[in-house]
Amino acid sequence: RARSITATVDGGSLVAGFTTATAAEEPDAVLIRLNSRGELVWQKKVGSAGHDGLFDVTLLTDGSIGAVGYTQRSASPGYDFWVLRFASGGNLLWQKQLRKGRLDAATAVIPTPEEGLLAVGVTSADSFGQDDAWILHFDNQGQLIWERIIGGEGQQKAWAAARHDFRTMVVAIATTSTGEGSTDAQLIGIDNTGRVLWRRVYGHKLWDRPTSLAIGSAGEIILGGYTTSSGAGYEDFWVLRLNAEGGL
């Protein structure tokens, strides 16, 4: 099952997700490289004896590949926040498994200017039993530079990230801690040290969730997701075009 796709500089693509050889086997994470004609260049499966998968993949500034997802712990039913870096030919360079709670997962990854990567996701380590957003910055050798927890009284789950410019990044979070509805979209702007520069919340009375982020040519922020607060049906596409600090 494919969960993320990104273009390569030669017109091909990278596809990340999970796969099973038989119905009886636990899924493994899979990363696939296709050429510009859609033909298979290489395929890599990685994982533990349990259930593993990738949520996102990106090309890094040195041509290597960053991928993130979740991996099941061998001695328990819990899951770890999983960060991997591959060479351009598919060889695994390093991987990191991190845990704070019983159910942790990385959901999105973006490159950083110094050939590192920023991984975002969720941890269940909150003392109130709620999920918090978890943001981690790694260098090109996999050493953790800094991490930040974005929490609240309710749930905070990071689902997407984008680099705004050389100094700042934007993270999209589904939150039940603030806003008008059951779930709202929250954007935070952070600098290269993890310091929060600004926060914005969007949504209405029902469920409004962010799923993707992009930065436009003029520096505007494009937030995508779905809403049940308005539209023609139960869930509808939801797209917001925002200025550089999240203003409508």
C-alpha cells in the first residue's frame, strides 16, 4: 500500500508505504524507486518481525533519501517513531527508533539546509493520556540535534511539514486542545532551533483536519485537508491559501 510519493530530479519518483508477501505475514515497510517511464529501478523492504510501515519520503539536499513511519517493538504491542536515511541507490545508511509512549509514529519528513532532516509525528507519552505532536531535527549522520513536544489538554497530532525559507519551517497539526470544533487545524512556524515563532488555528464547529502542506512561489502557505464543518457532504476537500505567517 502506497502512502507517499515524491518526484526525483531525473523525472522518476519515490514511493513509500508497506507491503506483505502473504496474508499471514506482518507488513514490512517498503521504499520503491521508479524511472520516468514508471519502471522499477529498485525496491527496498525494511522492518522488524512485527508491523512496520512508512508514511512519508523526501529527497534530501545531498541526493540521499529520508523516510519516516512506525515500527513495532519486538517485546510489546507498542510502536516507535521511526526515521530512516537511504543512499540514492537504496542502501540503508542509518535508522533511528525513538519512543516516549506506547504508541509513537513519524508522519512527515522534510530536508534541512545542512543536509539533515526534520521529522514530525505523534507521541502518546502525555501524562494525561493524550497524544502530543513530536518534532525532531537530525543531522546527516542521524544524530539528534533538538526535539520539541507540542502539547495541550487535548490531542495534538502533527501530519505535515514544509520548509518555508532557509530559516523557518511550518508544521500542520490536528488539535483538539484549541479552536471551535471537535478537531481543528493548527499551523506553527518554527525556526532552525525549534523555537515557535507563531501559531494559527483554523476550523469551525465539527471536524477539520490538515493532511498536507506546500509553499507557493511567492512564499504563501497552502494547507490541504478535509472538513465536516461545511461543504456538500460528510467530508469535503479543504484547501486554505495563507500568507507567510498563516494569515488568511
